[in-house]
Amino acid sequence: MDEKSNGSLNSLRRYTRLPALLHLLRKREITLLSPTSWADRNDSYYLEQFKARQKAKTVLAICLSEASETYHHWKIFTEGSDSGVCIQFDRDRLLEAFPAKTNVRHGAVEYVELNKATVPALDRLPFLKRFPYRDEREYRFVYADANREVETKSFKIPLGCIEKITLSPWLHKDLAEIVRETVQSVDGCNEITITRTTLLENKRWQNLARQDVE
């Protein structure tokens, strides 16, 4: 993937696994899950406190990124898996899938230095993380329900909000074409751009080292 084409300011990226991508494409929906299994216990604790103080029976979330592709995003959010994928959404079209009356709030995460932190307002709890995570540049969707206890919550999205799909740098080149054909075989997905990232092996970058030095 060329870095110039990697950073649309109006894009949101979701790093996930191939099965989750196929579910999204076949069902045409995006799914929010419980934050209790998140690796960052500080982060999940803030969501737990938000749930308790809101007296909500359910709080679910999904995290995307406003940042361009980085090694960190692939390694952490897909756990370095060859089945990892990055779904790049058009921000405006994705946000339109969450009407105002869906109990969903969304926004960019704020990264706070511990020695400058103050007691946060209740409505900010789901959108705060510690400063060391700042390079993630998360954009988060949070669903709260005061009456029902559910484990997941899905929202219909148009496939047209997907700008492109990028396959894992750990996926073998010989398998990338098969995965691309499989994804594009899903009804309505034949024109979605699907490429394998060259983050770990970029010929254009490598060729620079081979140029004669004058």
C-alpha cells in the first residue's frame, strides 16, 4: 500500500479478522461488543464505571481509528494474525448509519497524561484513555441501554460506506488473491477494492536502497 493513498482525513479504519469482515459484509451490519475482554484494563474499567454510574444494564462499544496505517495497529488490533484485515470506512456515510435515537454516542478518544488528569465528567468516561495510547487515535462508538441486558448490538450499514479493504501483511502473497476473490464473491462486494498491505515488504521502498549513489 502506498503511503500517499493511506491517509484520507475523512476515513475511519476498523482492524479486525477475516471472519468478522465476512459477517459484516454478509449481514451488512456493524456489531458493538462488551468491553470487558479488552486488554487495557484501565480502559475497560472506565466503561464499567460509566455503566454503573449510568445505572445501565448494557454498555457495548466498537473502536476504530482515525490514523493512517501503522505497524502498531496491525500488531495490536489483529494480534499479528494472517487473517487480519483493515476495513476503511467513509466517516460521514458510516455515521449516517447511527441515527440520533439509537442510544449510541460516538466521538474521538482523548488521551490524557496522568499527572495532568482531573476527575472526568460522566459522559466523558467512555472516551478517555491514558496518554501512552495516543498513537492509536481511536474513534469510538458506545451503546448504552438502561432497560435490557444484551451481549451484542448490531446496526445496519450500507456497503457503500466501505472505501476499501486491506489484507494483513502476514498473509502469504499466494493466498491474498484467494482471499480477495472470496470477499468479492459476497453479494454486492464485487467492486470493493481489496489489496494486501506492503507494510512489511514494499518494493518501491526497497528499490531506493539499490540506487547508485553519485
